[in-house]
Amino acid sequence: MPKTSMLAQAQPFADAERDAVYKAIFTRRDVRDQFLPDPFPDDVLRRLLQAAHHAPSVGFMQPWNFIIIRNQAVRDRVADAFGQANAEAAQMFPQERQSKYKSLKLEGIRKAPLNLCVTCDRDRGGNVVLGRTHNSSMDLYSTVCAVQNLWLAARAEGIGMGWVSIFRDADLKPILGIPDRIEIVAYLCLGYVDQLYEQPELEVKGWNKRLCLDELIFEEGWQGGL
């Protein structure tokens, strides 16, 4: 009997399909405060998690887990942990930037209808993982790819997403019952939005601006040598 091929044709996308991919990339935004109270449908959540679960992972170890958080009391505890860290973070910036930092609205934890914590189980592939033998961080990078997949899928679904990074792992892990050996990679806020900034919010509000791509591209090695 002839062997069944496990390969598929690597045809480029049709123009409309390709444009949709780039549209998701270029219009994706980090949403902090614009969430609507509309409920989050289970079928949409499942599609987003499937997209995340199909991210590339070194050694096909698939090190991620997804903790779904809807309970308001739990989210209030997370928001309190964030608030403490955020107050400390404000003091780390120069005096002239502190007022601008404090003006940024970061209300997604309580306001978004759904929170999601994405973790990395660094033991999942065993002691030796194909592709991680010389760079032990590859499992963390793989989990970040899952977050990016989820973010782009969310944009295609009309779902806004915000990544909360201002908290201590030691404060968040007990709230969510996360074992010490598990790494927290991302705490995400998700919900429908009716408007998105045309440019990244931090660019619109003068916090920073997009770097020029041409200045970031080097040929054959690091520009200027060592």
C-alpha cells in the first residue's frame, strides 16, 4: 500500500487572507481601560485558547497552562496586588514622568469581563528538551509565542486584550494557587471593545514613539562591530 503523505502544499495565502493577517498585526493594541461589560462567550474563548495552543514550542513541549479568572473577588485581590506594585513603579521614574505615568488608566483587571493567566511549566519536557539544551529560556519564549497567537486571534474576534506586568509573582501565585515551580508569563485582561487607538496608546499619549525599522536592521552581523 502507498504511504500516506504527512505533508501539505505550502501555498501562499490568497490576497484577502494575507491582508487579514497583516491587519491583525498592525491594528493589535494593548487595551487598558476601554473594555465593554458584554459577557465573554465560551466558544470565542475556546477559539482563542486553541490559537494559543497552536503556537510554536521548542521540542514541541507545549509548556503553557491557562488559568481562566472570572470571579470578581479573586480579580479584586489581583487588582490590589497590582495597585501596590504600580504605586512603587511610579516612584521609579524621574519626577517629570511620574505624573504622566499616573495618568495612564490601567483598569482592565476589574473592568474586563475575563482575566487569563498564562504560565510556563518548565519541567514539562523532562530534564533534557530538544532545542533547549543550550538555551534554557526557550520554553519561556515558546509561551510568549502562545500569548502573541492569542492576541492576534483576539483582534480578529473584536476582542481587546491588555497585558498586565506590574506585580510581584510572590503576590500573585498565592491568589491563584500557582505552584512555586511554575513561571507566570502573562496576566491578561480580555473583553469586547468598540474602539481602539489608531496608534499604540503610549505613543498617542506621548510616552514613547515607534523606532525607525531601518535603524534596527543590520546586515551580516552587529553594526559597528563589538
